[in-house]
Amino acid sequence: MERLSRALAITLLIIWLLVVGLIYHAPYPKEKIDLSGQPLWRILLVAGAVAGAYWCPQVGLLAALAVVLYLTDLRALTASE
């Protein structure tokens, strides 16, 4: 069961990274754009990546990459408005 859940988490993160990473300005819901300015939201994202790394290093690495891409894309998106 542990292997299956790790494989599922890795697969979902890879799919998310491919979908969002290939689009320069990914269309995010307004709620996620509004949340990006909140410090608690950023702390929660980093805590999620750290928790993923504690559980499985591969999941943590992919989660950290997803957080970086998300925050970078939202920074570029909000700066252009």
C-alpha cells in the first residue's frame, strides 16, 4: 500500500508539473491567485513540500519543484496585471 501511494503521489505531481510547467502563464482560479499573496498560504505550501520530503524524498523534490513553479508563475502573472 505504501508503494502504491508513493507511486500515485509521484505520478500526480509529474502530471501536474508537465501540465503547468509547459504553459508559461497557466490559468489559475482566482482563489489561488488571491491566496498567493497571503504569507500563511506560502508557509502551508512549503510545509507540504517538507512533509512530502519527510515521507518520501522523491515526492518532496517534486512537491518543492511544483511550489517553486507555482509561486514563480503567480509572481509573473500578478506583476503583469
